[in-house]
Amino acid sequence: MQIPVSCPERGWSMGKHGSSWTEVFRGTTSGGKKVTAQFGSGKKSGHTLLSDGHKSDRAFTGKSGNRGHDHYDGKGRGTSRGKYSG
């Protein structure tokens, strides 16, 4: 999967089970569409969280059962919650 946003690498925060996620980024696709993204490392290396539009951190993260993003695992699988239209 090609990541549709371009942004400099920033600080990492350690999550549960040895997984890390970047901070939430807001950017644009090559076509100028606004997106919000977060990238994984460690056990989540290759994972990407994506959403249409520029969302606040809270709206993007959401809660269990009501996440504000689609989750792609870097292996062609992921969740389709209708949050990212590609």
C-alpha cells in the first residue's frame, strides 16, 4: 500500500504490547484532498490509520466501536468503517 500523505517523521509514543504510533498528522493527498493519518512501528510497523478531512486527535482516535479512522495493516487487509474514501 502506498501512503497517500507526505510528512516529516516526528516523535513516537509507546503504546500497549510494544506497539508505537506516531502523532496524528494532517496533510493532503497528491490530488489536494485533506486527510488525517497516523503510522505504526514496532509490532504495528506497516500499519496506517487514515481518515478523510482534517480531524482533531480525539475525533480521529475515537472510542472502541466508534473509531474515526480506517485501519490498514500493510498486508492488504484492514477495516472499512467508511472513514477514508481513498
